[in-house]
Amino acid sequence: MNSHCFQLPLIALLVLVALVSFVRNETTERPSISDEALEKTLSDKRYLQRQLKCAVGEAPCDPVGRRLKSLAPLVLRGSCPQCTEQEKKQIKKVLAYVQVNFPKEWNKMLQTYAG
């Protein structure tokens, strides 16, 4: 299967991980994540590695990782109608970052959730 068709959905999932990590208060609406907050998340390689390993079943999950795992199948089917234009832009950014910096984890995510 062509990995290109899974790029946008997976990145939506990763943006959700970033959102969850920076949201401290419980609200019914999903707050937007600033570009600065996204950069901070992307710079924390250890955090990203932990979430990606959780998602493919190689490490224990924290609440963010459990959310990631529960959303992965839905997001990989391309179901992100609630994404804003800003989130779509951020999704592309995270996608590029994960593919370059975490190629093994990227491939494992595709294998785990694309099948």
C-alpha cells in the first residue's frame, strides 16, 4: 500500500498528541495549539519517541499515548473533518519531522495501523 495515502491522517494523530500534551485544563472544545507549542513538542525527541513506541505497542502508555492508540485507526482512515486549516498546516509539519527524524517509528506506525 502506498504510504503517501497515510501521511495526512497520521500527522493529524500526532498533532492531537501535541494538543493533549499542552492542554492543562479540561474543556469540551479542542483548543488550538500554537506554533510555538508545536515546536516545543517536536524538540522533545524523548517525549515523541515514548508516544510513538506506545502507539506501536513497544512501551507502556501514559494518558496521551492511550489517546493516540485509540485515535490511530480512525485518523488513519482519513477521518479528520474537524481539523482546522491551522491544524492541517501543523499536520504537514509534524509529518515531515517524523518521517525524517523517526523513520523506523514511522514505518512501524504504518505497519501497525495500515493493515
